[in-house]
Amino acid sequence: MANHKSSKKRAKQTITRTLRNKVQKTESRTVIKALRNAISTSSKEEAVALLPKLQSLLGTMASKGVIKKNNAARRTSRLVQQVKNL
């Protein structure tokens, strides 16, 4: 366990950030799953509606350091391509 005041603070910050990151990752997985489901059922209207939300979410996660920039770009690119092919 942390002994110094600064290390105690860092431990508390780590817990807070981990929870925040976990919430964002879970939300992104939910949206990705819904989008993939819409793509598989050929529901273009639903897929087009979900796409901006997903792009925003992935961009925010990348800028905050939850996921890497290239990871967000790759996921976005692949899903946009799949929606365009509908």
C-alpha cells in the first residue's frame, strides 16, 4: 500500500481513471455491437444513425488515451466501409 501522501493520491487517481475508462470501453463495445448487428441485418438507416455516435465516442477515447489513435482510426475506417457497402 502507498506510504507517501503523493503515492496515495496517485493510487486514488488511478482507480478513478480506471473506472472512467472502463465505462467508455463498455459503451463503445455496446455501440459497435449494435452497429454490427444493423450491418448484418442490412438495416442501413439504423447503421447510418449509429455511425456518428460511434465515431464521436472512438475519437474521444483516442484523445483521452483510453485507446490508441490508430486503433480508433482502424475501427472507424472498417465500420464506415461496411456501412457504405450496404
